[in-house]
Amino acid sequence: MSEGDILSDLIEGRISVQQAEQALDEILDSSLAADVQNQLGFSRAEWTAYAYGASLSELASWRQDGWPDRCIVCGNQIEIDRFGWIVIDVMGASRLKHISCPES
Ligand SMILES: [Zn+2]
């Protein structure tokens, strides 16, 4: 399980969240750490969100069901692929907010 697409594996139920986290840890501890995004099949946006604190299970559900693409401050749509957003924790769930939000 050193290469592949762990979010798809999670979505399809081939691995557990715990196994996915373990696979990620193994890559990050290895010589492949710099290539972790490709090794585990993350998109650039997914890996960015993970770095901001979104969990693997959240990323899997976002890939399957769509991202929470409304800014939690101003309510306007966020274009995920254009970046300019950060992930913040709202009552234990990851949500997106504009970096330069017109409302803050
Ligand atoms: Zn906003």
C-alpha cells in the first residue's frame, strides 16, 4: 500500500481510516515524503486542505459528495481549484474560509 489513491480506497471501503492514516504516516516517514501527494493520490487541493487540518475521512467525503465550498464567514462560493481559501475548524468539522474574505 505504498502507492495508490487512499481517498478512493477509503470511499470504496477497501481500507479503514486508521489504515489510511497509517499509510500516510509511513510515506511521510520514508524517502518518498516529498512526493506524498502523488504517492497517495491526493489532488493539490486535497493535500492543501489536509495540510490545513482537514481529516482524511473529511477529504474522502468531500471527494465523494462535494466540498463545503461556501465561505463560513461571508457565505459566498469558494472556487476550490483557484485556492485563496483556508480550512478552519468549526465545532469539530473542517470548513473553508476565504483568505481575503470581504466580510472580515
Ligand atoms: Zn468569505
